[in-house]
Amino acid sequence: MFYPQLAKVHLTDYKVRVLGDRDATAAKVRVLIESSDGERVWTTVGVATDIIQASWIALVDSLEYKLINE
């Protein structure tokens, strides 16, 4: 594994919320990802008009947070 310190990171919670007008196709979504390495817990956020993109932003931020705080 290229980043062995990420081996213990697990997604512990995933929440999605639609921001603004729920009827608009361009409404933004906010994704909150809670992660843990068994010792610490942290939450990251992604916001975009696409749920996949918002999820990706939150997930990447979660892994980067772990790497930066090692």
C-alpha cells in the first residue's frame, strides 16, 4: 500500500442534505463524511451541484486530513 497510514481509516457516517431550492435541478448538495482511524474521529464536507462530486470532495478531504495530521 502506498500510504499505509490510511489502512485503518474507515467511513463511519455519511449524510447528504439538499441546500436551497429542492425543486431546482441545479440545487447544491452538502455531503458530510465522518471518518475514524480507531483513535480519532473527524468530519469533512463536500458541496457541489452533483452528489457524486460532493461525496468525492468530502472523501478526498478526509484522507488528506489523515495524511496531514500524521
